[in-house]
Amino acid sequence: MTTYFVSRHPGARDWAEEEGLEVDLVLAHLDPVDLVAGDRVIGSLPVNLAADVCARGARYLHLSLELPAVLRGRELTAEQMRELGARVEEFRVERVG
């Protein structure tokens, strides 16, 4: 079992390290074909990619935070992420139809 942290944002990577998240690989981009059942993926993936993760039997843990409109599109620091309530929440995502 491998735990991946997926983010292209330096602040998110810093946040994960400062929070003590145990990860095996930090990636800017994820190719779901590399996953096996039981792997864990932590990040803020598009819903179609999160569905691919779950379809392969891996667990998807979303990096959630309450982001006000004024901060959208900006790089956040680890401290800003903490102030915005950054947390990891597990989701199961599947395609319908």
C-alpha cells in the first residue's frame, strides 16, 4: 500500500509536512493507472480523477478547506491553510451510468 499526496502547490505540500501526514510519494500530478487496490491518495482532485482513484480500489482523501472567493486562484501558505480549516476527509466517488 502506497500513500500519495498530490498537489502542485508548495503551500499545500508544506501544510501536509507540518501536519505530520504520513505519505510515501509527493506528486504534482497523478496517473491513476499507477494505483493498486489499498493505495491512498490525498489531494484536491477533479471529480473524474477521484472517481478513477476509487474505481481502482484505492482510497481518496480530499484536502478540504473553506476558501473565500477573494482567495481563489492565489497560492496559499501552510499557515493560511490552517486558518481556513484545512483538513483531510475521505470520499468515495463513482461514475453513474
